Amino acid sequence: RYKIYQKYVTSPERVAEARRDFEVDMNELATKLMHRQYLVGGQFTRADLSVASMLSLLVKPPEHPFPWPEYPNAETRAFCDDYREHPVTRWVRKIYRDHRR
């Protein structure tokens, strides 16, 4: 966490840059998933597991095996709320629903 903080939270400009990068990446993923259920091929793979796992804190799927802490502040909650209905977060919820039993 410290390394992430050092890289992205050193200034308001860096935070804004990280948010723009995140938005670009989420939209690229949404484009890749537009007409497919999985990232690679026609079945669930490590790629799907990896991406869904990395985004699980943003999505907080109920099927996740660990309890979720509350968001640390209103800004973080607002950031996550902004992505609640993004195509990729809907995909993450579906991946957890379909593959985490």
C-alpha cells in the first residue's frame, strides 16, 4: 500500500492522472468484453480470475470469501459509486456470481 501511495497520491495532479488512467483502462476492458463473456477464449481462465480479483475491492461482490471493510472516507465511497454500473463492474459481479460458489 505504501508503494501505491508513494506513486499515485503524492499530489492532487497525480491523483487526477491516476483516475484518468483508471478510467481509460476500465473503458478498454469494457470494449474487450463487449461481445464476450470471458477475457480470453470461451471459458473462465486465470485472466478472468486475476482481473475480477484485482477489481473486487471496487465492486465488493457478496460472493467474495472475506468480509469487506467500510470505505475509509467519503471520497473513496464516491469513487466506487461512480463505477457501480460500469460494464466492467457488472462483469466482475457476474464472474463472482457464476464462478465463486
